[in-house]
Amino acid sequence: MNIIVMQTKLGKMIGENFMNKEEILEKSRTENKNMDEYEKSVLSSAGKLAAQIGMLMCCVIAVLEVIFLDHISYASWMIYFSILSTIFIYKYLKIKDKHELLLAALYGAIFIMFTVLFINGLIG
């Protein structure tokens, strides 16, 4: 009885036969590539922390460059904002939230600005 209820709730049908519990679990394992929810959460938190540390390091590098070289290299900012724009483009493609698209566009525009400044510094 429980298997039928589970199968009905999941809406998984193959012809007229429902998938059994083992097939559902195997499909879930394959889709998740053996990652459980806790591991996904930890990976997500690690990515967020890495982005914050990246921002901090860009700030430290910019301050040190101003102190010791009297100019700012835009390379680290260009890399940082390329990473952020990639993250939010990917999030938008997966969850289709317009907020994510807006952030992707904003970070993409900042990336382009720093790229132009970087190239301008190389040329001129």
C-alpha cells in the first residue's frame, strides 16, 4: 500500500506500471551523483564563503597596490566579477528567478567595466 501511495505521489509511471521503491531510489542516487542533502548544503556554504573571501582578498590587494604602487590593477576585480556573474547566470538557468538574472547582468556589466579598464591599462 505504501509503495503505491509513494508512486502515485511521485507520479512516476512507465506505461501502466509504476516504478518500484528501488527504482526510485536508484534514480535519485544517479541524479544526485551520490551527494546527500547535507553534502550539497556544505558545498553551497563553501561556495558562498569562498566568494566572500575572494572579495576580501580583492580589497586587500587593491589597498596594498595603492599604498605601494600608487595605482590599482583591475585584474583581480575582473576575475572576481567574472566568477560572480558566472554563479548568478548558472543560478538563473537552474531556477529561473528574475532576481538572479538581474544580479548576473549587474555583475556581468561590472566585469566588462573592469575588463575595459584592465585592457586600457595594458594599452595606454
